[in-house]
Amino acid sequence: MIKHIVGWNFAAEAEGADKTTNVALAAKALRELPDLVPGILEFEVITPQDGLDTSFDLALYSAFTDADALRGYAAHPAHVPVATMIKARITGRSVIDYDPDEV
């Protein structure tokens, strides 16, 4: 199993929309991927809870069967346009991939 965790910070305005709209658009697009991409075991799209400290505007916690499945996800035709859409709207991204059996 490989776990893949990503956090994004969005621009105040990008692609003609404000941050709130772009975060919602990205979250919706991400939530559609588990039904389209093989090898996903867990897939949680996370938006911050009001009133709590946060470092990111949007995050993804996911788990894949193995490293090949994660690479397949990254290149999958359903994922590529989502990643491109998100890249056009963010100011920063952090990611960590790891095998929990090796931690």
C-alpha cells in the first residue's frame, strides 16, 4: 500500500473565480476520481473546518494498492485534467507519499 497526501493553497482569485469557488470546483472534481481510476483504496477530499487552524485550503488523503497504482493515477486521463485545473488556481502545493509498512 502507498499513501498519498497532498495539501494545496489557492490564490485569492484565479481563472476568473475567487478562492472559495475554486476550492469547491477542485474538491468536486477530485471527488469524482475514485470511481474512474483503478487502484484507489481510500480517497478523502478535505476542506478545513471553520474556526480551526489550518495550513491548507484543500487537502487529499488517499491510499493506493501500490506504487504502480499511484503512478497510474498520476497519469490517468481522468486525473490529468483535474491536476491541470488545480495547478492553474493554486499558489502552493505540498505532498508526501509513503509506504506505511516501511515507516
